[in-house]
Amino acid sequence: MRLRLIPRDTGFYEFYCSQASLAAEAAAILESDLRTFADPVGAANRIREIRRQGEELRHEIVVRLDRTFVPPFAPGEVLAIAAALDDVLDLVEEVADRLAMYHLKKPPKGAVEQAVLLHRASDVIVEAVDSLDRPSGLRAYPALLRAIEKEGDSLFRRHMRRLFDGGNDVCSVLTGKDIYRGIEEAVDRTDAVGRVLDGIALGALPGPAWRSSREPILGTETESPMAERSTPGRNSTAICLNRSTASAQSSYEMFVP
């Protein structure tokens, strides 16, 4: 067993927990807004403020990583977690903004059902992130998030079919499509968080076979767990920062077995 000369900086865990809590809070506000639809503008403003706090947290993570010699994970993984959590919050804000901008009398019929799934997934993320300092306890959460995402896909297709079955005016079809797709993208992004966490949990498993196959790709954007579902322009900050942390990665590997 090799001795760790420099301890890992575990302060990142607190930032991740705060990010996850903000995303869950925003999802709860969105669900409540869709149920009552009493004040969509007010709900959008509240979520926008939560989003601002999330941006500050992500910035603090980037700054801390730049000043940390031995982070708890590889630099690319540190940024990937922050980016995935931030994306969930970003997409919730987009949905809330659409609900406020469209001046709808009532939300699309299936939106509440989708929002319930999003809220549930956000709560799972809160529990999962709380286990980051115990990677062996992470393994159950990605499967839960994947199951919710699959349920969300099924809901999205069903509601879209109903939307286009007839009986709806053009405006209702267009706005309903935007709302349904926006919530679906947010649910998809929770699964992306799960895939990032799953990669970290797998990386914590003992054994030289896994480590030898994994180490050369740490910190590269092409192997990012979120690459499969990335949308154009999203996570660009994380990709650029991953490139800038290449030198830090070599130092990291000198002290972390």
C-alpha cells in the first residue's frame, strides 16, 4: 500500500451537494408551478435566482480546482460532475422561462407528470452526490437514474402522440412540444449525472487491469460520460478546462495511486 504524501482536497464534496440541492429545489418549484400555474412568472424568477447561485458554485469549483494540487478525482472528472449538475439546473430554468414567456392559460396536460419524474430524479441525485466520498456506495444510483430516464422517454413519446392526434390548435401544439421536450431534456441530463457518477464509482474499484485501461483517458473530453447526450455548445466550458488541466493531471498521477 502506497502512502499518500499530500492529502486529497475533499472540499469539493460540499460544493457538489450544494449544486445538487439547488437542482432539486428548482425541480420542486417547477413541479409546483405546473400543478397550480398560479404565478409562472414568479416561479421563473425564483428558479432564475437559484440558477445564478448554481453558476457561482460552478465557478468556485473551477477556481478551487485551479488552486488544488490533489483533487478528490481526476481534474476532468471534477469538472464533469460540476458541468452535469449545472446542466440539469440550466434546463429546468429554460422550461420555467418558456412557461412564463408563452403566456399560457394552462400548461400542457402531461407536463405535470414529467415534472414529477424530474423532481424524483433530482432527489436521487442529492442522495447520490452525498455518497461521493464513499464511491462504493454510488453504484446503485446510476441504475435508478437510468430507469427514471427510460420512464421519461416513454412519457415524452406518449404525450407527443396525444399532442399531434388532433383537436389542438397550432399554437398549443408548438408550445406543448417545447415544454414537453424541455422537461424531457432535463430528465435526460439527470441520467448524464448518473453516468458520470458511475464512471467515478468504477474508477474506485481495486485492480490493476481497470486502472491500466482507464488512466490514459482521464481528463479527455472524448471519453466524457456526458459526451453521448451533449448538445451543441453545452459543456464547452468543461471541455476547454479539461484541456487546460492536462499539466495538472500529470502532477495528480504522481501522488495518487
